[in-house]
Amino acid sequence: MLIDPIANLLTSIRNALQVRKETVDVPASKLGGKILQIFKEDGYIEDYRLVKDNVQGTFKIYLKYEHNRKSVISGLRRVSRPGLRSYYKAAKMPRIHRGLGTAVVSTSKGVMRESEARKLRVGGEILCYVW
């Protein structure tokens, strides 16, 4: 039983990167799909696919490495968790590594990057950081 699917997603990616795997499979969820879409658009992962099975399906995530087999992702961090939620107003949205990283935010207008939330002037719950 998964208590926190976002933490499971980030931990699976982090562990796969440490052993230099090309792909990793994680249980699928709508929120996980939106987070992976942001990772793909920002160039942190090559691609991801939804593999249907008889239950909920799984995401097959294709990880991205530089030419010297160094991971493109330097760090992943779960911010808001079930026991401690982190909400920010639009003006107070954090900048990750001086703008070189990305914060994924769940807002009333959907899941988006912190830069988009700042531009739309909406606050929300910070789900995770990636840099």
C-alpha cells in the first residue's frame, strides 16, 4: 500500500539514477503524470509512457544522462508531505538554485512550475523541487 505516491515516484527516480539505470517503472497516478510531464518539458527526463495493466497501470520513465553518464538531475526533494503541507502565496514562491531548478506547485489552476504560478499570480502547495 502506497501512502505517498509522489514520494514513491521521486524515490524510485532517485534510486534508479544512483545505479545508472536507463528506465524505471513506478505505479501510475494522475498527479504523477502531471509531475512527469513537467520533468519532461524541462529536460530532466527523456520521456515517460503509461503501460496499461489490469489495475492502475505503471509509468515507464526513460531517464536522461549527459555524455559522460552523469545524471541530468542533481537532486530531487519532496517538500509538502501528508504530515506537513507547505503552501506559498504567488509573491513568495521559492526560486530553486537561483532559477536553475524547478519547483512543482499544485494550484487551483492545476499542477505547474513555480514560474508559471508566479506569472499567473496564484499560490499553492509546493509538491517537490528538482535541480
